[in-house]
Amino acid sequence: MKYVNGLYASLVLIMLVHLIDSTIFDNKYSSIAIFISLFIFLAGTMFFINAKNHNK
């Protein structure tokens, strides 16, 4: 279950990064936000893979 929580937390972090970039920084750092989101997505993918392997 902790893997699913990690996957959900990574999704929330991606949305938070984009929300902060669009509201506070007025999309000035959108390329950096996409780069950060990429690494968060990769971490979420690792949580998903671990959850799939844990259930086998």
C-alpha cells in the first residue's frame, strides 16, 4: 500500500510544481518545472514498478 501512496504523492507533487510555476512565477520557469516534473514522474514510475513486483 505504501507504493500506491508514493505514486499518489508523486502525482500531487507534479500538480503542485505546475501550479506554483503558473501562479507565482507566471510561467517564467516553465522549462525548469517540466524538468522537475520529469524526475518526479520517474520516481512515481519506480513506485509503480515496485508495486507490480510486490504483488507477484
